[in-house]
Amino acid sequence: MSTTLSRQAADAKPQRHRRLGLWYRAGWRFNYVMLGVYGPAQLGGDGQPDPRVLMRQERADRARALSTTERPARRMLR
């Protein structure tokens, strides 16, 4: 019978106590917006650049190296 009373007591709680708090919801929305604006945190605080940045730099270096060296003309095969 005690479980029945505790269930009735739980059902008697106001609805607002079952929802997430206003400050929690506001904080979550703030984090959601800031993540959308600024993106995720950048890892590699030890001076290690982002792998995507490294890849872009390497690609730009290769393109620069190819554009500065003269390539031999291709022979046309008939």
C-alpha cells in the first residue's frame, strides 16, 4: 500500500517540477547557438594545428611547387 501512496504523491507534484529548469533550457540554447556560430572547440592546444589546416597548407605548397617548375611538354602519340 505504501507504493500506491508514493505514486499518488508523485502524481500530485506540480507539472513544473517534472520539466527542465528555465536556466538549464536557456543555457542549452545559448550553447547550441554559440556552437552554430563559432563551431566546435579547436583541439590541439599544444601548438598542433588542425589537420584540415595542415592539409590545405600542403595542398597549396604542392600547387605552388608545380606552378613554379617547368614541366616538359608531353609528346602526342599517334
